[in-house]
Amino acid sequence: MSGGAVDRLPGGKEAELHAMLDAAYPVVPPDLAARAMARGSRRLRRRRLARTALLLLLLAAVVAAAVWAIAVWPSPPPLNVPPPPGGW
């Protein structure tokens, strides 16, 4: 088992793979974690704000639909009302 799957790479990819693995690791900026955390916090705030806005919009739509339905609903005829004077 010398090399395993690396020996079977077609088209000279083995040398390219070894070159990538042997290369030095890139330098990571020292403030990368802090920047990532700040970016994640901003994303979460924006997502929470968007969710709250959509929920408020949905609530406003439900209230508007309920008010509209109450406004257009026909009122029941009054009960126990004598006929108008003079007949029908």
C-alpha cells in the first residue's frame, strides 16, 4: 500500500497534488476570527430583523383581513320588529 489512491490519479495529477500538499500554509490574518464573529453577528441581526418585519407584516395582513371581513359581512335582520305602518 504505497500511496493508495494517489498512484491512480490520471493525467499527471499526482505531481500537482503533491505540490499542493507540500506547499506552505497561507498566512492567516490575526484578526480573522474577530472579523468572522462580527460578520456572523451582523448576519444574525439582519436575519432576526427580517424575520420580525415579516411577522409584523403577516400580523398586519391578518388584522386587515379580519377588519375587512367584519366590515363586508352582512348584518342579520333585526328580530321581533313589527311591520312598518301602512302595510307592505
